[in-house]
Amino acid sequence: MDDISQLRDVYNAVANPTRRKSLQMLTDVEELPLHEITVYFQMGRTAVSKHLAILKDADFVIAQRVGRETRYRLNATSLKEIQDWVSFYEGFWKVRVAKLNLLLEKK
Amino acid sequence: MDDISQLRDVYNAVANPTRRKSLQMLTDVEELPLHEITVYFQMGRTAVSKHLAILKDADFVIAQRVGRETRYRLNATSLKEIQDWVSFYEGFWKVRVAKLNLLLEKK
DNA sequence: TAAATAAGATACCTTATGGTATTCTATTTA
DNA sequence: TAAATAGAATACCATAAGGTATCTTATTTA
């Protein structure tokens, strides 16, 4: 079985608001242990832990066990994959916005 | 109830390979009817129709009924939302790549 | 060293997701 | 006008996703 096919589903990892918020939180600080991240959500620790596991599998975060806590830090390199995907479509929506502006100017 | 909250889940719409492939297909051609899109997948017409409905709700495609067929065309403006989100993190992964390059040069 | 804390591992539950098959209606085409 | 085609609407099903509660283990701290 190919493990890599299961790991790294970047788009799916980002499709959840809890996970996006977790990433956001990790931009402010160098690293955060699970229990501190959990504080900012209304769900239990197990649920947050699962979300971070998904982010970890998609290579968005790096987990490091220090003492009794597991600290997470951002690894934004995975976002490059999405960045590249989006930029392919960039031309399409930029054309549309340009056309729209032209239309508004005519009025 | 706020309909807009349900509509337009842009990240979720893009989290599925069938839907991403559909978007891809619509970049090549001006518009495509459902049955033509269906040909490129191994699932039934109903399933593809559902996927396009999700893309439509997220404002990624525009559906137009012409005769007995429903034609879809790309509306890439919704991708701007993801583009904006990603670009926030751009700095983070660019720094990492730069650090990595520096590390490789030292060897 | 006893108590508290952090979090992994399970088991479990409910709902969402991605698909099928079937029926129905509207529109072409032979 | 009869037959074929496109697709919407439903009903349905299996699995995945997102959550909980509980138990266990390792690490701090009083």
C-alpha cells in the first residue's frame, strides 16, 4: 500500500474551519502545545488532536513531544501546492475582473 | 436562516478531486453540458451532477439550461478567496525555502 | 511519593459525503 | 408522433468525518 497517497491530502486538510484556524494560530507564535490550542475551541482535546493529526499528515504542521506536552509548529511549505494550483486559474479570474471593471466604467 | 453561510464553502468545494478535475476541464472549453463532463468520469451522471451543484453553490461555475442540456462554464472569481488566504501564508513558506537553500549552500 | 496534568489509544455515536438505481419531465430527432 | 436523449428529483446505501467519553501512560509538581 502506498502511504503517500493517504498522506498529504492538502486540499482536504484545509477544507475545515477548525484546521484553518489552527494554522492561523500557529502564525502568531513559534509553537503551541495541544492543550493551549484546545482552549480556543469549544470541542474537546481529542477532537482538536485529530484535526492536528490531519494537518500533520498533510505536512502543514510539525509535532514535537516535549516532556508531557506535544508542541506544534507551522510548516507552510505545503501551502505551495495550493498556491501553485490556484495560480493556474489566476489568469481566468483576473480576466473576469478586468471585464467587469470595463463594464462599470461604461456606465 | 442565512443562506449565504451554507452556500459558498469555497474550500470544501475544491477539496474533492472530481470537482477539481471538472474545473480543469472547463478551462479548456468555453462551456460543457453535463453529459459531456460525465464521460470523463467513471461514476454516473447523478453523481457528477451533484458535484457540479456544489461547485455552483460555491460560485465556481455558472449553469445555464439550453434546450434539454445544462451547460456549465467556469467562474474562477471564487478562487480569489483561496488565493487571498494562501497569499497570507506565502511569507511563511518563502522564508522556509530561503532557509533551506542557505543550508544547502553551506554543504 | 501522591496528586495533577498532558495527551495518546480506543470505542463509540451521529451526521455528512459520495455514490447508485429509479422515476419523471422536457426536448430532440427519426 | 413515437422513440431517444438530457437531466432533475427522490430514495436509498455504505463509508467517512467530526465529535464524545473513557481508560491508560508518562511527566510534572506539591
